[in-house]
Amino acid sequence: MNVASTVVLRRNVWFVVALTLLFSGCSSRTDTAGSAEDSGKPRVALIMKSLANEFFSTMAKGAEAHQAEHAEEYELVVNGIKDERDVSRQVALVEEMVASGVDAIVIAPADSRVLVPTLRRAMEAGVTVINIDNRLDAEVLQEEGITIPFVGPDNRAGAKKVGEYLAANRKGDQVAILEGIQTSFNAQQRRLGFEDAMKEAGMQIVSSQSADWEMSRANTVASSILSEHPEVSAILAANDSMALGAIAAVKSAGRSGEVQIVGFDNISAIQQAIREGKVLATADQHGDQLAVFGIEAALKHLSQEESVASDAIEDVETPVDLITADTLAPPTP
């Protein structure tokens, strides 16, 4: 059976399921790129974390641009949650996308463990699943008896690059870390990367706390750290939103220019902060292309014969680069 026939058959099955849900009083999201009619093209759902985070809005734009360039090859459904911690909403989005009959789900999970059983059910329903950005927990995947390929960067190596640059340009030896959501694999890996660099440089981590990836929370946590540990000379933030919060906290403490800040993601606001000397460095995991890498992996699998299992898709390591004032591209006019 060829790809188009497989897609049409699967879609017809899910059309019946969707009608059943509709008439039983349930609802599902139907926002799509392209016609609501069956075109025979695969439908790929991109499910991200908070679209309030510039990194994920950039990811969405990159995916939409790719689909526009390949409109004859597939249709795209883009979803995101409002809050980085709203895992239950992300679970619901997966279920809605399965009920709507998508052929593949490309997901940046808000939690590395909680999403796994829902994704297993999606796979059992015949949906190809690709994991991007935040790797799903290997132990839970094993417990659920599934393999889901991960397409994304080595977060530990990326964070270590940033930490090493800080160490080489440090103003002191005592630092603090702002962690992401602690149940997220990428948050754990970035913390470990920072720790690797600090240990090798002989620097002391006097505080390491979660700020849940969020700017306002990071402002609060960093302010508390600076008050409790006035000797802190640097703050290593596991994403750029938290780095922005750290900038505000350092300014409020009257320590601008004294406390160095590094981040991770290379969002536009951080690029400006690097140019202004408010941030020392960040890591670029090429958010505008990260979803595209996942979409291409999903399309590759959908183009294969049905006999090829989804767990036959290999992991794909994507680039992550150190960004400093020396390497930062000039601003767009």
C-alpha cells in the first residue's frame, strides 16, 4: 500500500471517529493549514510548549515557512500551550490531534515523563510520533514498551560550551544556576552541562534553583539569590527567558556590570542584551529549524512502507552553537 492510500484509509477511519465524538457531545481542535477536505496529503501536528516564549513562536514560524514551501507534500497543524507548566493541556492536545486524524505528531513535551502514556496511545492508533527539543524519559518509554525517536541538540554539551565561555571570562568564582522545570530532560541536561563547566574551572555553585523557564519567576528567584549570596558573580540561566529575568534582578540589586549572565536559546531580546553587554553568552539550538528537522523525520517515515515500524526511525542530533558578542550576526536593518 502506498503512502497516499495509507493516509486516505487512516483519515477515513478517523473521520468516523470524529463524527462519533461530535455527536456524543465531545469537541476537538480542527485548526489546520490547508483545506478541510481530504487532499490525500499527510497531516502533521506540531505540538509545542508555551507560545509566549519567543523560542517556540520562532519554532512555529519556521515550521509554517517550511510547510508553505512544501505545500504539495503535507499539511500542518500548529498547537501550543499558554503556560510552560500546563502539561494537562498538552496531553489534551495530543488526544485532540489523534481524534482529528493527523498522520504524525511532532512534539516538544512540557514534561519528559507525563506525556509518554498518551503518546503510546497515539502510536497504537497508527500515528507517527517524533520527539523534539526536550527528550522523553528513557525509563518511562521502556515501561510503556515504546521507542520514540528524538530529534534535537545535545543540551548538556551546549550548556557546557556556555559555561566554559563564562569561566574563561569570569569576574569571580561563585555562581548561581537558574534551572528549567526539573522534570524536563533538557532542563536536567543543561544544569549538568553548567555544572560540568563550573567543576572543571574550579568555580563554586552557591545556589541552583528552578525558575520554571519563565522570566517573571526568574526575576523573583534571582533577586532572592542575590540577596542571600551577595558574593555571586554570575548567573547561568538554562534558557533566555530566565536570563531576561536575571537581567532585571541584577539591575534592581544595583549590580549591573558586576554580575555576569549567560543563557540558552539565542532569542532576539538576548541578542540585543549581548550587544549591550548585559549578557555574556547564550547557546543557539536553531529554534527556527528544530521543528522542521522533526517534521522532515516524520515525513520520511510516512513515505516508507507500512512494514517499517516507527521505532526504526533513528535519533537525529541537531546543531547547538555558542553565541557571544564576537560571533553574533549584525542586527537586521
